[in-house]
Amino acid sequence: MTVLFGTVEYFEQEVLRYLSVNQMGRWTKEDEISLVYSKLEDEILYDFICHEKLRIEYLKNLTFACNKLKIDNYQYV
């Protein structure tokens, strides 16, 4: 299944991919998600070049995806 860049599903996959590669151990799952959220937010705000309307949409989708992962009992391998 192809997931489009910037969608909620895309950000869910990116967060889970990051967590599976960089298992932080001493952090709670919510803290881990918050850390990844912060890193992705910084990239969108300061490194990614796009129209401001897209940037706002991406940030909303990132926030929604991270909140959804915090609520869901997700598992990453």
C-alpha cells in the first residue's frame, strides 16, 4: 500500500519506523512518541521547503498521528 507524504498514515509509519530502529529503552512510549514528534516538527518547520498552507496541514497531520499512537496500544518491532 502506498501512503502519500504528509498524510496521517505517513506520519504514523514514520514515527513507528523511527521507534523500531531507535529503541530508547528507558523512556515511556508516550515520551518516545513526543521525542519523535519534536524531531519531525522541527524538520517540517525549519528544514522542509513548501507552501505555508501545506506546512500547516502537515503539522496538523503529524499532531493527529502522534496523538492517535499515544492513545492506541501500538507495538513496534
